[in-house]
Amino acid sequence: MTELLVGTKKGLFTLRGGDSSFEISARAFAGEPVEFAMRDRRSGRYFACVTSAFYGPKIFVTDDLAGEWQQAEGLALPEGEEKALIRLWTVVPGIEDDHLLAGGDPGVLFESRDGGMTWELNRPFWEQPTRPQWGPGAGGMCLHSIATWPDDPGKLAMGISAVGVWLSDDAGQTWRHGNKGLVPRYIPEDAREDTIDLCVHNMHRAPSQPERLFMQFHGGVYRSDDAGESWIDIGTDTGLPSDFGFPLVVDPGDADSAYVIPLVADLDRVTPDGRVRVCETRDAGASWTERGDGLPAEDAYLTILRQAFDRDGSGEGMGLYFGATSGDVFGSGDAGATWLTAATKLPPVHSVRVA
């Protein structure tokens, strides 16, 4: 039995099912935007990032989807700041027990040391000297990607729209850029050198080879083989229908295997030619293959957001699941070879995570 946590514009839906069908088994936060939801498999605890129209962004926690949700504490910017906390984009388990990390807008990193009940702002990142010059992407100043390093809590990589890649070797006490090789085609060519206006859309580490990361950029798909210090273009002339998009998944058992879901372009954020396709590489981005058997193949101009794609397991039996702003959720139990429709007519999907 697979359990999917689907964050939507109008609440959190839990889907449960298997190879042939899924059903809605629970709903929470009815009417409120749930930007992201996940389950920490170490503790079994569930987390939901909810953006209330009245109370702003909060993280809620529960140990039982049928029980009550409790609001976590400490998710706030320092008093007196002109900026406000706008949205919470992601929650990621750390390497040490009870350690979690959360990213939000305006480009903020929070950490919890008690399993997610209380949080503190990472001050070294908040106090970066260049912060006054940072510019948001179209969706805000999103700290949406946090890549931990297996067995080493000191090494972190983060992706922000639109302030590029940030790296730490000392558990977040100091930070540096990792942007070499990224080409922001949306900036005039004569202004690209040394810019930090770099719009990372998604970034994941390959757990089996942690110095390797894959990135979906704002126009470009990239790979790093040196832990994020520099990047190689793997989206040009490699078989992708478009190198623009948001979602990204990496096979945890194969550092050469990754998946993206292309969209047309920044001004036309829908699936190319009205066909929904997941594109897979098994050679670290040298080539890409379309996987769409069972997905809508015509007149389907869908949009899939950055957090709305996840995986379960690895290899040929890996589960892949994604949702669209149309309210549809799709799933595959064979690493994308074939697909089924897990849900339809939900509110616009913000995130999908396998519990």
C-alpha cells in the first residue's frame, strides 16, 4: 500500500492505493493552501507547510493523520525586520536524529533539533552580506531545495530562486556560492558574468554518489560532479523536448538516473505540444528518453510545480508520482515505463510526497 501526501491550493489530501487505483483516505486544512507536506520516516511524524490568509505561513505537525495537528513554534524572522515571512517551501530530514531543516521565502533557512516541534532561524545564512542585493524569482524568494549529505551532517547544498546555489561544509555556520557553469539566459549576455541572480528551480543529490547533484534551472538542466562547486549542461541537444521545467527526481540507487518533467518555457509553463511526458536519463544526462505510456497524450496543457514530483524505492521497480495544477495526480510503479491516474478533480496540486 502506497500513501501519497498531496498538498493543494485547498488543503492536504492523503491518497492510498496500489498498482491499479488510489482513493482519498483523509483531508486536512480544508480551504487553506498547503504548499508542502511530508512524513519523516525516522519518527513517523507528518509535517504540513500551510499558508493562512490570516496568520501567515506555519508548519503543523501530527503523529496520526486521523488525529489533531499541532502548530510548530519558532518559525519567524527576527523582530524589527522590514521583511516578512511569506511562505514555507520545504521540510527535509537532517542526518542527525531529530534534526530537520525547512526552507522558505524570503530565502530563509530554519532548523529544528527536537523532531520538528520548535525551530530556529539559521542566522549565518540570514545575515549574508549580499542579502540586500538578492532578487526574487517569479514565485518569490524561494529556498526550496535542501540537499543533505549521507552520513555527514556538516555538508549541505541549497538552491534558491533566484540567488543560485549555496554550499556549507560546517553545518550551516558559513556559506559560499556554487554557481560555476550556470548560464542565466534570461539575463542579457553582457550582464551574466559574476551575477548572483541565478534562478534554480530544483536540485537533488544522488545519495549513492553524493558528490553528484542534478538541477533543473530556469532554462537549463545541469549536473554537478564536484558536490555543487561547478555545473555541466545536460539539457542541450540531449533529447529533451524543452530544458525548462520545475520538477526533478533522482534514483537513490543509481547516480546516473534522474527524471524531469519539461514545460515549454518561462512564458508558456505547460507541457510541450499538449503531451504529458516524464523524461528519464540513465547515463547522467548524456541522453534522455520520454516515458509517457498511460499519460495524457493530446490536448493536455498541464503545469507541474517544483514540489509536485516524488519517488519511492529505486531501480526498475521505483514508484514515481506527480500532480498538476489541473488537479490530476499520476503514478507509476515501474520507474515510469507505464502510468496510471491516481486522482482527478483535486484542487491545484502544489506538492506530492510519498509517505
